Amino acid sequence: FLLQGFESALTDFGTTIELYEKLIENYKKRSKVKFILEDYRGAAQDRDIAGSIQPKIAEAYYKRGNIKYFLEDVEGSCADLQKAGELGYMRAYAYLRMYCGQESAPADTIAVPEE
């Protein structure tokens, strides 16, 4: 039953994308469903499209970096996670440590509490 719901969601997102092809939220949501269904390549393609529509969205790089890791594209994963961190998505640095062996965030990106 659950699988049917996800398949139906893919169809619905496909229809919505046909109507509103520049709305990145639809690509992001469809990517998430594809990821759940283990269609990692399809999920990555949707993240690529979302990123091309709005290339400065740090979360898109972060999510695509994680998807690329599941595709065993470690180099691509690390590049996307690095870009996400540079754009301000601090969570990316934890994954850079896990996936890429990077020890810590660059000093200029670590938030220091004000006194």
C-alpha cells in the first residue's frame, strides 16, 4: 500500500512539474520520493534541475551531495557538500567529515557566539 502512495505521488509531481516547470519545490519533493524508492539517479537528476533553476540554494547542494554519496560518487558528493557549506549550510560540514575525511569547517565559517 505504501509503495502505491509513493508511485501516485511521483505521477502527481510529474503533472505539477509539467504545469509549473520553474517551481523548484516540486523537483525537491519529487526527488525525495525517488530517493525513498531508491531511484538515486532520478533523485539526483531532479536535484540537478532544482539547482539549475536557483543555483544559489545551499540546501539543494547539500541534498544532492548526499544523493551522490549513495550513488558512490564520493568526489561529486564532496564537491556538492563543500559548495553547500560555502553557501552557509553548516550541516554540510558534518557530512564532509564523515564522507570526505575533512576534519572541520573552515575557520571563517564557524559561528562564534557574541559576548
